Amino acid sequence: MENKTSIIITSEKLNLQDCYNFVQDASCGGIALFVGTVRNTTKGKKVTLLDFSTYKAMAIKEMEKIADMALTNFDILKIAIHHAEGALQISDIPVIIAVSSPHRKAAFDACQYAIDTLKETVPIWKKEHFE
């Protein structure tokens, strides 16, 4: 059976095209992408960088659970959840979620479910560094 999930935590730069290529399929009429980026302010304070740390083994298991639940609960074909670890500069990408589906609504809904659940349940911690 073809692999329907791509789960990665890496200190390498995340690649949006890799996520898109993984989920793309001729049977799908919609691909939803969420790309999280490091912003330059938080609560009025100037951010210089973010540092992401993970409990990698547990984080990957939790991300796999999210992908499995998305595949079970939404009419989607594939899902990619990629997260960065380590120091990231302003405008760098800490997280990418890509979802493909025959129809756009399921892709949007599954993508939102995945990012919301990741933020709530996955052991990834963000340390903000301020000016």
C-alpha cells in the first residue's frame, strides 16, 4: 500500500515543494497548505529568533497520530506534517502541513485540524529571543 503520510522533524531547512510533491495526486482536486513562519514581533516585543526543541520520539508519534486521525476523519488522500527544530530566523519556516483531497473542503478542514492539534498535543517547545 502506498504511504499516505510524511512526518518529519529536522534541523534542516523545511522544503515546501517536497511537501507539495508528496501529497500531489491526479485523483485530488485540492491541496491545502499551511506554512508557519517566524514573525518579527510577539505581544509588541521585537523577536530576534525562535529556538525550537522537541522530545523527538514522542513528537513524531504524536504527529503520526494526528495524520492517522486526519486520514480517518476527513476525506483526504495524503498528509505531510514537517516541523523544524533548532534556531530559526525571522521569516524562516518552522512548520508545514500539506493535505490533498478530491475536494477542497476536506483538505482545508484536515489541514486546520492538523495544525491546531499539533500546537495542542505535540511536545515541541518554542523559546522566543527578544531584542
